[in-house]
Amino acid sequence: MRLLAVALVLLGSLAATTPVVAAPAAETGGRHEVSYDRYSLMVDGERVMLWSGEFHYFRLPSPELWRDILEKIRAAGFTGVSLYFHWGYHSPSPGVYDFTGVRDVDRLLRMADELGLYVVARPGPYINAETSGGGFPAWLKTVEGRARSSDPGYRAAYTEWLGHLNPIIARHQVSRGGSVIAYNVENEYAVNVDAAYMEDLQRQARDAGIDVPIVHNNCCGGNLANWSSGKGAVQIPGVDDYPQSFDCHNPDAWGPWGDGVTRRLRDDAPVYAAEYQAGAIDLNNAGYDKCRELTGPSYMKVFYKNNAIASGATMFGYYMTFGGTSWGWLPQPNDVYTSYDYGSAITESRQLTAKYDEFKRQGYFMTTVAPLTKTDAATAPVPADPAVLARARANPDTGTQFVLVRQADLAGAADLSTTLDWTTPDGRYQVPVRVNGRDAKILVAGYDLGGQRLAWSSSEVLTHVTVSGRDVAVLYGRDGEQGSTVLRYDSAPTVQVLDGEVRHSYEDGDLRLDYRHTGLARVLVTGGGRQPLLLMLGTDETAARFWRQDTSAGPVLVRGASLVRSAEVRGDRLALRADTDRASDVEVFAPVRHLTVGGRPVPVRRTPSGSLLGSLPGPEQVRLPALTNWRHRAEPPGFDESGWTTADKTTTASPIKPKTLPVLYADEYGHHNGNVWYRGRFTATGAEKTVSVNAITGRRGIYLVWLNGRYLGSAPGGTQADSEPVNPDPGRGDFAVPEGLLSAGQQATLTVLVENMGHNDDWTADDVRHKQPRGLFGVAVEGSTAPISWQIRGSLPTDGERGPMNTGGLYGERAGWHLPGDGGGWQNTPGELTPGVSWYRTTFRLDLPRGHDVSLGLRFDDTTDRDYRVLVFVNGWNMGQYLNGVGPQREFVLPAGVLRDHNTLTFAVISTEAAQGDPGPVSLVTLGNHRTGAGADREPRR
Ligand code: GAL
């Protein structure tokens, strides 16, 4: 393995002469060589800026929408995606694996190939990710041997998983004409480490034909340099960093967990920010909008730009770029609830936010300005005001310099204007800069911008393209700030200010432009010994209205539309697939005379800027049906039906041993997801006083207890039995036995419904956390020593279409009440509302405008004083759990694909009090409406 790494490095350094950003591999098809050196990854010797966004396919159960997300990611300038693969999502039981339908990762990788997005494949086996078991299948809890170690029991299990997955990943590698460019083993493997295990994961990958570089994401902001050298080391060690932490209640917080990726872990490998914080889990129920604020554009400007210049990183993974939905039983309940929106740039309902705009501004820059892929630390120009910090890097081949300016005090909020005494490759200049509060800029000097020479600019470069022998460039700055740009010419060029106010002067080869950033100024520069230049000077806002797309005729620019998904030059016509959320102008800078959008011709006129200008219609209005005509059905509490499994095990592989025997852990009986019913029978003495129950459900879970059909009450379940401090009595509830309910010598039946909110993760790699049981942990009847004989009824093995994590063990789920189709037995009026489970159902028809991408949600509007919870099934898909009075989530995203024209909405409602199980007002809501080119005229780039 080490030999291979050396060979790759060698190959890379021989091949890398001119630094350019590599075209995504799939564009050209065929096989390609991936190599790397201390600066960057390379494909066929061309340097790659791996600017990737994290996306979890398993959090979007609609493969057509995977393409929507991947197109949105690509349109923001990302060159790659980082993809976890979720073992438990594919494996309901040992030896059983499913890669069909919503689990078809081959299709996912094919899409990434088609879109020309590089992939960092992250197969775990452990992924964390705030998902049930941290990605482990729950059946692993019944396997002997410590997980995340080289223990033979665990090894046999993960060998199965990798045996299925590795060949799929292998055939999509860049080296085989696909787009997988790196392979990530394990996840933040930092405690209880076992080098033999790390070696085995890599050996298995290599044996399966993985030949791209193997990487690892070290935890904790680069403080740990595990797996950088020695036994088990990977080729490219990366770091994970979440400097803003996860307290979304304090969105003004500023770097409580550090100030970014500044550390190089290996001399012969690029710096890799493997997971860089791009959102946050909502640990304290502040709501994801607050998480989006905590990790908003000013944080992104300061921390992301700082990373690039402080470390010279050229590999980035932004966690999350689209978070999605932990539908079904996907959540790891101690950290998250159904929504995994994550406050990310693309919302759970797939809408683009201000964070997306900031990604685009930075992403276009990072992937346009090729000299960034190879930089060394350089001496920074000294700001006249020490409150401004400057950091510099330079490309050793081109001399291009990059200077970061920000507040010296990371949390500083002052409005600072100063001057940099800057010796650029084109001479020494006094460059005016301003840093107003939480802001940072990367300024460029000595850069061959297309056919131009940029001496320096105090504005930031968004991007530039060359269209028909003319350079078109966009620079930008904060609204209202001054900007200056100096370009070099052999002789005085002709300068025409087409729009806005821009002063210009020419002296000794320097064309200097001075302006205030406002709106979008346009300057046309011709002559001077260079090809013409259209320079546009915008603000953050106007810059973000541009889209850059690659075509066979080279990159083109589009201004307007709410999204440009793709562009194709076909003869003298530009074909765009674009979305609009309102009527807007569309302006294109491309070597064409005609425009189509979504397959339809758009009338255009030529502008003084040489572009084509037309207009696009906005979306039509959406009308949604009211949810009425509910029907009802009560779930029998299971006192006397047959078909239960005897629960009589006396041993368990879990290091957590039960309080009483038999072992009643649901997983021991193959019931890994959702609610579980238990029935215990014993011979009564009549002297029973109290039933004491311990149940473990995960955070926010509950259980309900009946005795001889009489409801005794409910209690919150525990989260774990063995933690710090050790808790021998998790989820304890004591229920008084009503006087006279039991009589001596008669059989008594105890019935318990226990929720399973999902499984703990294994972050600590100690086996204690993830093998925490779910279900009953102990039951004792005070006043009786009679043995209790137990039976259990839980989820059926799997739902072939929706997968193992969709369905739990309610009676109605086992009977298919959550599935579309009538099935009979539903009543028009609710019966008496008793504690326990009752089912509600209605149907509705959607009549959405054609050619639109409408994102819908389901909203609960009840007051919070009633205690019930609802499993939301849409056409049989469990789209989440609403907890009235517990929250915090009220709105549930229902993706297209799960939603169809005709829909069946079914609720399983669990209530703990009589007459409290009616889920109040519920309605469909529109979360986004775009006229879309998504389905139109699609031509994959390969
Ligand atoms: C990282 C981990 C991710 C995710 C993230 C927090 O430590 O690698 O899987 O859990 O934290 O959202």
C-alpha cells in the first residue's frame, strides 16, 4: 500500500506541469489516472480543486430528486460530493443486502458520473451521521465482539457489507471512467483505536479493486493526527472541524470550537478539510433556521476563506450541503429528530438559501482561479492597521498571490479600512482594503485572467469565462464598499463604462478602475494589446445572480433565474435547463444567437454588453386540497391475539446485561425498528402492589403499560443503562396495581408497548454505547414472585420497496394499515379515544401545475397541551414522527416520488391519556414553488 502511494505521488509530480482545474472525469469518459502530491489531487496530471458538498442519499427516499440535489450542488460550483453509505439502510438481517429502489447506490454513482461530480465514497463501516446506530445495522448489536475493532465477530459482519458495496464503488472510480476520486475508511476513528482494523479496511478495499487514494476524516479540528503515519495510516489524512459547535440557540457565537483548518498532517499529501462545518444539528431544539444563522454567510466567509489561505487546502467536504430527512427509523434519537435539515445551504425542502449564494461566490472562485490548486505559504503584505490580519499564499509556478484579509481578532466586529503595502508580481502597490465586521476577503494579484493580466484588485473574483475571443469577468464586493482593480496593458486601452459609475486612469501599463460596489457596473475594455474584456463589478447580491455552466463550447455565464441546472451549446443556440421562482430577466454570455429554456424558445435581444437578454415567466400558483374525510380504526392492545414470539433468552451479546431475566431486548428477537409490543403472563396471588418497569427507548421515547386490559399509565423510556454515571435503573416507571384487579390463582396478563426511537451511535467505539438495548430492560411485580412468561411482537423483517427502516411493530403496521389501498375496517367516526394506538386515514389528490417543482410539507397546528405522538405515513412511507407538546418539529417535508397524484395519508397516533389522541388541525403546505427545467430536454454531459 505504501509502495502504491509512493508510485502515485511520483506519477503526479512527473505529470503536473501547468496547473489547471481538471475537467470532471466523466466528461471525457474512459479511464483516468488519479494521483496526488502535497498540493492537490490530480487527474491525468491536471490539478483538481476538490470542493465537495456532503449529501446523504438515504435521507431523500426519491432517487429522481437525488439528481435535483446533485444538479443544485454542481450549479453552485462544487466539483464533488461526499457520500456516506449506510450499512443498516441496506441490511435488515445478517447476510441480507438490498441495493434496489431508494437504495440503488449504483444509480446514485451513475448520476454523479453523468453530472461530472467527483465523489468521495465514505462506506464506513461506521459513519456516525446522527443516524440510527451510526450506520450500523441494529442486528450488529447481537454479534459478539467489539465493533470498530479487529474482533473476528465484527470483522465477519463488516466483510459482508464491504463485500457488497466495494465492487459497486470500484466500478465508478475515475480510474474506470467514473467519478469516485477518493475512498474514506472509517469515520473519526480516534478512540479505542485498532490499527489492524484500519489496515484490514484498506486491504479489503484494495482487494476489491479500489485504486483511488484512501483517505480518513480525523476528528476534532485537526487536533488529532491519527492515521497520518505508522500502522494503519491512510494516504490522505483529512480533518473534521465544527468550529461553531451545535448550540443553535446562540447563532451569534463565533468559533467556540476553534478557528479552522490550519494544519498539514502529511508532507506528501494535500491538506484535506474532510468534514467542514456547513450547518449544525439542532441539539437543543432551537429550530434549524437558527442553525442556518449560526453557520451563515459571515461565518462561511471568515472560516472557509481562512482555511483555504491558512492551510492551502485543496480538498474540502462541506457537511451538510443538503441535510434531508431522517425518515422512518433513521434518526439517532439522542441527537436529532425527523428533520435533518441541518441549517444547510439547501433546505430539507430543497430550497436554495443565502448560504447557497455564499457557497456559489466562494465555489466559483475556488474552481475558476486555477493557481489556487498549488500554493505555498508566502509573506503577507503588512496592513497599516494591525487590527486587520493579512495572510498570503503564492503559486510557485505562476507567481499568483492570494491574500486573505480579516479581523486580527477573529470575533472582532469593527469596521476597519486600511492599506496593504503589497509587493505583487507586477510591482509594489498601496492597496486599500476594508473589513467591516465579520467578513473576510481573498484578494488576488498577478493573475492571468483569461487573456488579461490582473495586477491586483481589492474586489473579489467571482469567476470569468472566455466567449468568442472576449473575456467576461465578474468581480464583487460588499454593497457600498469602495473597490479598485488594476489590469496591465501594453498601451492605453479603450475603456467604455456601459453601466454604473467607474473612474479609470492609465499610467505605465496600469489601467486602474475605481468604483463603489452597488448594483452591477459594466466596463468594456478593448485594445491595449489584449483581447477584449467585459468586466462586471457587482455586490454580493448581484454576483450571486450569476450562474456558470460548462458546455462543449466552454464555460458560459447566465444571469437571472433562480437556478441554472445545465447549459448546452447547440449550433447558434444555448439550451438551458433552468428554474424560476418569480418572473425575471435572463441574460446569457455565450457564443450563440438564440436561447431556449426548458426546451422553449425565449425571445432575446443583443445588449450593449454583447450578451443576449430575455425574460422568463415565474411559476403558476399552487392550490392544495384540504385534508378532510378522516376515517378511523383502533389498534387492539394485543391482549389475546396469537402470532407472538416467545421471549425466553437468558444471554445476550450486549455488554449491557438486563436487570431481570429473560432478556427482553427487542433486537434479540429480530425486531430492530419501531414500536414493540410485549405480553407477560403470570399467575396472580392477589397481593400484587406495583408493577415496576424499566424500558429503554432512546431520547423522547415512551412506553405504555396495561394489566389485564386495564391501562396503568405510561413513562418516558431511558436512553441508556450504562453511561456516565452508570445508570442501573433506566426508564423506570412504577405503576400501582388497582385494588381487586388480580385474584389469587388466576392468570394475569401484563401488556407493554415500548417505543424504539432508533439506536445509539458508537462514537466512542467502545461497544457500550451502540449495544445499548431497546425494549424492556427489567420488569418486577412487587408482591409476587411468580415467574412471568413473555412474548414479543415487533416489526416484520422488511418492506421490500421502502426498506428495513420504514416499518415498526404496531399491530396496524404488521397488518399493512399504513399502506395505500382500503383494506376495509375503517370507520367514518372515531370510536372512544382510549390510551394506546389509534389509526387515522384520509386520501387526497394533488393537481400541481405541470413543469413545476413544488415542494410540499405536512403541518400540525395543535396546541401543545395534549400528549400524543403521530407516525406519519404517506402512501406507506413513514415520513417522520410528530410529538405534540414535545416538538420541536411541526412541519414534515413530503418529497415528490413519495407523493403522487393520488395519495393516502395515514397516522398511527399513540396517546397516553384518554380522549387526547385526535391530532388537531393538519394541513398541506407549500414549501417551494418553481417553474422548473428539471425534467426538460436533459442531456447528460456524457
Ligand atoms: C462528525 C461526524 C459526522 C456527523 C457530524 C455532526 O463528527 O463525522 O458523521 O456526526 O460530526 O453532525
